[in-house]
Amino acid sequence: MPDRLGLVWRLRDSVSAAAPGKDNEDTWGAYGSLAWVIDGATPLGYTRQPDRPSPVREFAAGVSRALAQLAREADISTDLSFVLKQGVANEATVTDASHPPHAAVGLVCEDGSLLTYALLADVFVVVGRDASTVVVDGRMTPVNQEGNDALAAELARGLSFAEAQQRIQPLLIAQRRERMNRGRDDAYWTLTPDPDTALHAVQGSMPRPAGTPVLICSDGFARLVVDAGAYTWPELIDAAYTKGLAALVAELRELEDGDPADGDGFLRISCHDDATAVLLE
């Protein structure tokens, strides 16, 4: 259960739902002035031994615990990438060094009327009832688009959704091998057990008047807007208030059951994804 003691924020709603038939590798937390979503990702090509816990799940949960502990014990630095680095250094362990876990992260801090954030990969932060500000680490966007374009090309050749997904696996593996956490212009960064990966987070700040809602969500939940196009961001925030986040995940699962090969679904690399969101005020 996420740690919420000493919460400065008002927790309006939360949800964290595993992809059907899989472990939930997402987690979220909020303590004091900090709140976060961590979206763990199993490396492509990695097969976990069935009698062992998911190293990605353990990594995400460990960093989440460490962030809560830091918020308890110390004044939080305005440099959230350094806070994230401390969290990794304090907690992360690697059970399989040949396939280290990695994760997307969205970390925010409430500081009076100012909101600061640090982002790695594709966790979204949406601010305002009208979703006037949406921030994400844009370095991941072209990588995701290349994957979707490759999938669309295979579907256009008449392949089934499952066949198309299988065909593009080598491309996805090559993308990650060549561009993830690399010192090159088209690289993108994720959090790993190497604490220094946290220092590559995209950071920023913005005014946030008291009571302004903030939604932090994984890319799995953001599919409702980014991939399926079922909502705009303002519509999604409104629906979060009127329907609740769990109901929105239920809608997402129905959309994910559609098959893009039949024109009855939306493009995505995986059929289903873990979906996590927290709505704070």
C-alpha cells in the first residue's frame, strides 16, 4: 500500500492496476511534499523464472520506499533529480545484472505555491482542472512513434496484431540497446539501479495556486489520451472527478480488447499495460 502519512497534498483518488494476467510493475507514493509514480519495465527479451519475484517490481517498490523515507527524514532538495538519485542509492538492488530493471518516473514536489517536477521517460504530469499544463519527458516520444509506425506498417501488410507485434520485436530491442541511457543526441533515459541515471531527469517548475489539481500517471493510463484518443487531457481530468480513476481504467481495458488489425482498436506496442494514476490537490 502506498505510504501517505504526513501528506501535504490532499489525495483525491488513486488507481494502480496490473495488465491482465501479469504482475503490476508500477507503484506510486506520496509523503510530505513529495508525490510520485514509478512505471517499472521488464527488459525486452528477459524471461523471469516463475519461482522468483519480479526484479522490476522489486526495484520500483524499493525506490518508492526510499523516497518516502527521504521525505520523512530530511529537508527535500529543490533538485529533484538529486532526491531521486538518493532514493536509488539507498534502496536499489539488482538480482540479475545481465538484465537490470529500469523504470519511467514522475516525481513532483509541492513548495508553497510552486510545483517542481523531475521526469524520466513517459510518466505524465497534468496540472489544473483544465489541464492547462501537461509535461512529459519528450525524449521518449519519437521512440514510441517509431514503434507505432513499424507496427502500422506490418498491419498494413495484412499481419494479425500478434504477428505484427512479434515482427517488430527486433526493432524495439535494437532501439533500447542503442538509444536507452546512451550519450547520444537521440538517446532517452530511464531510471536504473545506477543512481546516476536519475541525474538525466527533465526538470522544471511552475506556479501552482493552492487547491490546483495535479494528476501523475503512467503511460499505460495515459493511453486513454495519447494512443486511444478517447479523451483530451481536460476531458480526462473532468472524468477523473466525475467517474473516478478506477472507472477510467475499466474503460481503458475495454478499448485494449479491440484489435487494430480489424480497425477496431488503437495502435500500441503491447496489448495491455499496467495503468497507474494519482490525483492530488
